[in-house]
Amino acid sequence: MTNHRQSEQIEEGLSRRGLVQALAVGAAASSFATPSMAQQSSILAEATAADYVRDPTHWGSPEVAALFPGFKHLDMRTKGAVIRVRHGGSGPPLMLLHGNSQNHATWFGVAARLAQRYHVVLADLRGYGDSSLPEPGANHINYSAPVLASDMFEVMDSLGHQRFFLAGHDRGARVSHRMCLDHPDRIMKVCILDVLPSYHSWTNLSMRSALASWHWQFLAQPEPFPDTLISAVPAEWFLKSRGYDRQLPKIVFDDYIRCFTKKTILGACRHYRANATIDFQTDTTEKDRLMATPLLVLWGTRGAPPTQEFPTVWRRFASNLVDAQPLPTGHAVQVEAPDGVYDHFVKFFTA
């Protein structure tokens, strides 16, 4: 099925009756265990069906909520941030993390189906989506991968999950890599979507790779240069220039626009500044440390015949590469090939 056809079917299916039914399901109690009172204290707010109509700027639209039927929609406090979370389903816990210029809505094509098998947890990384924008701290430490990882562990703690499955795309994949290094006992299996390890990417730059990853160098420039330039154009124009409008159904693209603000532009820049400074220092020190978590790697071939680059590189950084599979997509694998991603997830996380 083509991406365009998928978008049309999603939007055609969102009738008013469907919206009401989906939101009603979302208000019902989930079938997994309720966190303790101590865990519940981290929950600052929870959306109701009325909130999507009353305050769509904060909570998003009812149409987007309908893509995640049965999911609760929360603001949760961690030690250093307020994290927007959407979670639902029952079964083993599975956390999904998004990438740059995105938010957790990027998982719209797979989350509801996965929730029939897993307790799916979607979170906006700090600085992205509807999560808060803490101050960067010395040497951008508050946007370093270990701190971002800590946010996600706290979210899962609050939901009552000591151990869980994990998948991350783009920036979320780099956080997932760090989570497996910092607390390998907590991650049962991990899937990395369409990234190579940061240390490899920085230390193997060529003219071709530098042009393809120009935003790494641009966003990492000192504040306020890149964020000022990006903020000078409308959010819709910038996101269309990255091709999101061709990949996404309109309701999800509109949610990307809603979340693409001065706050999230600055948040993205802080992520990339940390990646080029404090994270690179850590990665350099630990470049020979192998991730032991069972690993699945998925990547997009971008219209070219698949090569062995992804599995070859990841074997230098991971001791337990279980499988590596190319998909006929661009970078946004989970958006462009949701059926393939779903099938690989179920096979890997069930085995």
C-alpha cells in the first residue's frame, strides 16, 4: 500500500462517529496494572475528550487522539522536565521514541495495532513536542543522552515498568542506544530505526555524508544562530521543505506544525549541540564499549539496492545483533512502511 493511499484511508476513516467512539474508549480504564499512589504523583495532568476541543494548542486535535484509541494522554514530571506521554494497550511494555522535528505522533501507523499485544508507551523527548524546555546547563548537559535516557526511565518507573522493550527512530534511537548502555538490565530488547551510532557518524564524515547530514552541523552551531534562522520562516514551509507533507496524513502533518514552535526549534538545537559536545566526549571515552542488549536494526534503502553498511557498523558497537533488515523507504521508516515495521517488531519482541 502506498503512503498516499494510507493517508487517504486514515483521514476517510475519521468520521465524527469514529472520533466519539475512539475518545470514549480512551476515557475507559486500561487493562494493565494501575501505578501506585507514589507513581501517580508524577502525573501532572491527563487529557479528557473535552480538552481536545477546549485546548487543542496544548493537547492536540481530537482527530490525532482518535489515531490512538484507548491511550491515556498525560503530562508527567521527571527530575528535570515535564514529559508528554501517551500510553495504552496491555501486555509486555514497549516504549517508542521519536526523532528530530517530530513528536510521538510519528508512531500513528503502528501504535494502535501494537497496543493489542503490548502496553505501548509514547513519549516526547524533552525540548520536543509538548514536553518542556529545560535550561541547557553547563556544556549542554541537560540535553545529553544520559539525561534524556533518565527522563524515559522515570516515565517507565511511574507507569510501573522496571524492564521493557524499546524502539527508537533518529534522535530517539540515539537515546535508546544510551539507555541500553546505561541500564542494560532494564531493556529486554531494542530496535534501532535508521541511524548509525553517533560516534561512527562524526568520525567518518565525507563530503557525501556531510551534505546528507547538513542539519547536524547547522543545528549544533551556537545559540541563537540556527534557531533564529529557522524561526524566520513559517513552520509549515520548513516542514514541507523536509518532505513531511508528502509522508504524513494531513492531520498528523498539522500536529507536527502545531508542535514546531520557537520552543521546539530551540530544543532541537540543544539536542544537536549536546550531541556534538558532551555526548561526543562520552562516546569517545566509551567507543570500545559494546551494547549487549538483543538488537534489531531496521533501515531505509532510499531507493537504492541495500548494502551491508548498517549491520556491519552496528556489529562494531553491539555484541548481540539479532537481525538487520532493510526496508524500501526513506528515513522515516515507521511512517513510510508501517506494516513492515509492525511485522518486524512483533517477530522480534515476541521471539
